[in-house]
Amino acid sequence: MSVGAPGIDFRDPGLPRRLHSAFAGLPPVVALRDGFWFVTRYDDVAALLKDRVRCGTDIHRVRGYDERRPFGAGSALERFQEGLLINLGAEDHRRVRGAFTPPFTRAAVGASMGALVAGLAAELVEALPDDGEVDWVAEVARPLPARVFASLFALPDDDVEQLMGLLHEDTVAIDVLLDPAIVDEDDLARGQAAMLGLVTYLEELAVARLAAPGDDLLSWLVGAYREGVLSWDDVLTQAMESLAAGTSTTQTLLSGMVEAFASAPGEWERVHDDPALVRPAVEEALRWVSPALTMGRVALEDFSLHGCAIREGDVLQCAVLVANRDPSVFPEPGVFDVAREPNRHVAFGGGVHTCLGAHVARLEAREVLTRAVARWSRIEVLEAELHPTLMIRTYKSMRVRMVGR
């Protein structure tokens, strides 16, 4: 049986490579199954992501959630997935986000992370050949965000690869929120084991920071626990969410950005000739790539959307990737235009739920792009392979050819 939107099988392993074409032309609201909707128009997606009256994020408000328990009843995966910011109710979301926002403001990111990100980006880019073939994911897109967050959390270098592997297994399991039938029992079991491994590792580290705090984000979270603002579960959950969101989605942005430029080589030269285009180019890459396919909301009341009767407890999957290609908002949406203006994409969500790590991801992309356009006349994508995940798209590898100036 097909699982997904009409004519689209969410279990098709080739779907991540053709998401834009697969979802093109869908109606504004698509019924995935009883109580679950796929919302595709930009205006609706942007409004719902900010709506705090009709919609919420508390996963327990989903009708029948307590019976289905898709993450596995009683598992570490369930316990900590339910504590993520994206799944918290309004009151808990305000409390947790408020405690963890200061290090991620634009000013804080620029002051505390600017030199770190610039140095790491320069090191990775300079290590590549002037001319030749490399795996862009292995050499740049995966290690840069991993090393940035390893530094921010003061993680031992030897542990980073292990943590990235555990985070990937957890990411696979998140697809149950799109449709439980997408994730088979083996994937769910791996996700549960991975979450338990992450919890065990981070708890040992957090206990050590409780005794001897340092100048790092985990110590910041532990400090909020000591002050009574966060629970111990909050500390572990937010540490995991920060690591996951700050690595997998940025990896996708850094890889997808190269693919986008490879499809429009003239735009690469535009940025080279005018460095002021670096910032808008990154915003266009975010629109083009849209690392998160959807962002879910739970209906808090009955309402109508394009003639569809949305009931309290229904899930609305806001199709970020589709909305960012809405032709009514983005003229010629299939064209990669580094000077696109305006560019009000929703790649980072919206309202109080805008991604906390947005400024970090933008900074990493700008530092890489600035150095890449100066170093190479073009980067050709020879082959790209994505993991078969949908909620968070991630690249397994990307073979590219660098052509020096």
C-alpha cells in the first residue's frame, strides 16, 4: 500500500533525490490519512508556523498519541523526543527556549563563534586540492558543523564521529512523525538504541560539568539546571537537540548549496565578482535546499483550511520545501538566483519556533562560500547520494570536481 500523498510513496528510497518534482502541483491541503494533513502553500505554511492560537507543538495534543506512542512505549527515544523544543507545549517551550536563547542570538553568535567558524572553514577549504575530485560531504559539509558544535560543547575530539553516528540513527526515527509506516521496526530499534547511547554519553559529561563547569554550552545548560530553570531531562534533551539540529541540517545546507551552484554555474561567478552577494546567496541556498521537508503543528481547535475541516488534535505537516518553491511568492522558483529579492523563505520555521541555530548555520555557509568562490572557478557535482530520510534530509556522500582559478 502506498504511504504518503496521492501518487507519492514516502517509503520510496529514491524520493529524497526528487522531492521538488514529486511535490510540485499538489493542492493547498492534502489528506495523508485520517487526522493528518500536508499543507503546501507558502502563505498557509508561513501563517501556521507562527500561529499560537489555532496551532501548537505539544505532541501529546495529537489525538490518540498516547495510544500510538510511535517512538516506542517507555523507550529513551520516546522520553527524550517528547522533550524536544519542536514537541513541547507553549508553557514548557517558553521556559526551555528562554533559558537556552542567549548563546544563539545574532550578536552572541557573531561575538563568540565568528572566529571559530572562520578558522575551521578556512582549515577545511584550504586542505582541498586546487584541482581534483573529493567527497564534499566527508571533507567539508559533515566535519565543519560537527567540529563547530564539538568545540561549543567542549567535546573530546575522539568522541565526535561516534556521536555523529548516533545522531544520524536518531534522525531516521523522526520520520515516524510524518508517517509511522515509513520507519520499519529495525530502524526504530536502532533509533531507540542510539538515543540511549546519546543519553548515557551526555549524562556522564553533564555530571562532570556540574562538578567542574567550564565556558561551554553544556555548562550553560547545567547552570540553568542548578538555578532551577531547567530539569535534568531538559539539560540532556536540549544538548541532544542542539547537536542534532546544528549538525545534520547544516550538513544538508552546505551540500545542497554546492549542488545548487553546480546547477547554475553563472551564479558562482556573480558571487565571486561581488562579495556582497554572499549573504543573499546563502539565503537563496536555504530556500532552494530547505533541509527540513516539513515542520509539524497540532490543531488546538477546529478550523477550516481551503475547504478542509481541520479538527482539534489533527496534525498539520507544513511542507517547508514545497512552500519555498511556491510560484505565487517566488517568481521562477526553480531558478537559483543569488540576488533574489525579496526572499522570505521559511527554511528555519517561523515565530517563536524559529530555529535557534539559524545564525550559526548561516555563518558556517557564508564562511565556506566566501572561501570557495575565491579558491575555485567552479565545483562540479559528479554524484550525490542522500540518506533515505524525509523529515530531515541528509547527504551520505557527494563526489565533486574542483576546478581552480
